Amino acid sequence: MTAVTPPRAARITLDARIARAPGAMTPPPNATRLAGEHFAAATVYLVAGALGLVWIAPELAAGAYPSPHVAAVAHLFTLGWITMTIFGALYQLLPVALGAPVRSVRAGHASFWSFAPGVACFATGVAGGSNVLRHAGIALVGIGVLLAVGNVAATLRTARTRDVTWAAIALAITFLTSTLALGIILLHNLQTGFIAAARARVLAAHLHVAIIGWALMMIVGVSHRLLPMFLLAHGADTRWTRRSLAMLASGVPALAAGIMTQRTLLSWTGIALIELGIACFLRQVVAFHRVRVKRRLDVGVLFAATALGFLAIGAALGPIALGAGAGHSRLDTAYVTVGLLGGVVMFIVGFFYKIVPLLAWTARYRGRMGKERVPTVAETFSARVAHVQLVAMALAIALLGAGIGAGSATAVRTGAGLFVVGVALLASQLGRATFGTPR
């Protein structure tokens, strides 16, 4: 008679395998503190970005995505929330996943204290039309980015594990530096107008390099390492991640070059490669899901799954927006909004629920284990509140996308209000996990 391994035993076996993996180790406390300050600042910027959505709702409904107000709020999300979170996650992930301690914790702190105020300064300057604040902000942001990129690159050189996650991080930080260069060009153009009519094309290239080349590339690579741990998924075909990275890494520069040079064939080649890259990523997630031992999906994974649905919608809108050409600003705005807020921001929120409570629990309770009863990580926040937040944010993004497409300021403002509610719930959950009393 064939023996059947009980689910709990299978889970313990898989956990043991993960614990014995080459890179499985606890990051040093100084790296944990470095990650924590990035996550705290990122949360502040997420709240600011959510409030900014309500402010720019009429401009979003009109499809005015190039406006200074929209650009300022977009940077609260892309720089303040996404980039800040990625930097923090890398400082926590590199020692664990790649067996490479952060090259310089001091450089990490220096990067943070340049980047964090720089984002606020830059966004305020863009929104208010202040050249002084814009240039001071971009200088601080640039210093912070270059310090972080140099620190991560030096850490990657010492990594014991050089798998697809390593390659994804290396590719993503390369695209981040390209994003910074395009951003400086756009900022200089505000004063001189030297790129004239090409501004819209450079802006489109800047957006795609930032969202797909930097943020999505990093999500694909990090998910390859973390999703199997979150789902307790072992034995899946992992070749889809490699295919996804190859397609995205080829497609982003092709699309950006095609847009800027107005070469239609090159643009369509780029968008086709990006679509294939996203499809391969989704296929990889499905492969992990099918072999998972953990049958019940927790709220962090549900956020990520919902985000992948919005990512698929954004991917479907991409070729439509490219085919429609110039003059369809509401379509372009809806495409970016759904892809950015739904596909990227919500995915990172899901990973926040997996990483930040564990980080807070480690800081508060690790030294008390064996001496007194300590709560589980799941008891440090409310799963019920998290599910309410998920519904609010999903409805918010659906309303934002539909409202922009229909040109309805009321629908967009309602969606923005729901998004604020969702972000407020997240902030309360993080505060509870970090400082509150467990259930």
C-alpha cells in the first residue's frame, strides 16, 4: 500500500529544504534596520500619493497625464513607494536569497537620507513649478539612486548564488539608471524646451523603462525566489521566469527606442516582446500555484493575485494604446493607471503583508522566544481588515480605470477616495504590526 504524506508533514519537509538552502540565513540586524527605515518612508509616500489621487482626479478624467500635478503624484508612487520599497526589500533579500551581505550598510543609510527627502522636494517642485525645488530634488534623488545602485551592484559581485533572481536584479538596476537619465532630460527640457515636440515620446519611453524595466523586472526576479516560499511550492518548472526576463529585457529598450525614433516596426516588436514576457511571468506564477503545498492563500498572496489580474488588463491595453496613436490621452492615462496602481503598487502591497509584519515580529519578539508566549506573525495584524482593504483597493482601481476611460471626474474621484481608504487601512495594519498589541 502506498503511503501518503500528510499535508503538515509535507510542509515541514519543504520548510526544512528551504532552511537548508545555500542562501537561507537571517540578515544581520543592521540590514534589518536599514530595510525598516525604507519601508516606513515608503508607507508615508504611499499615503501622500493616495491623497494626491483625489487632488488630480479631474486631470486624470481629462487624460492630462503630462500635467505637472499628475507627474508629481506619479512620482510619489514610482519613486516614493515603489523604488523606496524595492531598495528596502533588496537590503533584506540579498543576504537571504543570494548569500551576499549588503556591501555597505553605511552607504545604504546615506542613500536613504539623500533619496527620501529628495523625492518630497522633487514632487513638490514639479507640482508647484519651482525650478529650485525641482533641481534640488532631482540632485538628491540622483545621489540616492546612484549610491543604492552602486551598493547593490557591489553586493551582487560577491553573491554566492547567481541565478535568475541575481540576473533580474542586475537588469533592473540598469534600467533604473536609464530611467534617471531620461528623467533628467525631461527636467532639463522644462527650462530649455530643447526636445520640443519629442517631449511626449521621451515621456512615454521614460514611463515604460521605469514601470516595466525597473519595477516589473524586479518583481519577476524577486517573485521567482519568494513565491515558492510563500506558497510552499516545490518542483515547479521554473524556466518561465528566465523566458520572461529575456523577453522583457529585450522588449523594453526596443519599445523605448521605437517610440522615441517613431519607428513603428521597432515599437511593435518591443510591445510584442513585453507582452510575451508578461505572459511568461503569469505562466510561472500559475506553475508555482499548481504545485503548492499550502492550499489556503493568505491575504498577501491574494493581493499579489489581484495585482496580476490588473497586470494582465494593463498588458491588454498596451497594444490598443500603441495602435491608437497620439490623440487618445484618456486611453493612455487609463493604461498607465491600471498598470501602475493595479499591477505594480498592489503587488508590492501584497509583499508588504508578507515581509513587514515578519520584520516587525523579529524585532519585537525574537529575543523573547522560549522565555514567554509570543504571538505568531499572523496575530500581529487583522486578516479581516486586510481583506476589506483588498476589496476597497481593487474597486478603486477598477473605478479609476473605467472613470478615466469614460471621462467621468465623479467616478475617478470616487475611485481615488476608495484608494485612500485602502491605503489608510494598510497604514493602520502596519502600525498595529509594528507597535500595537497582538490579537
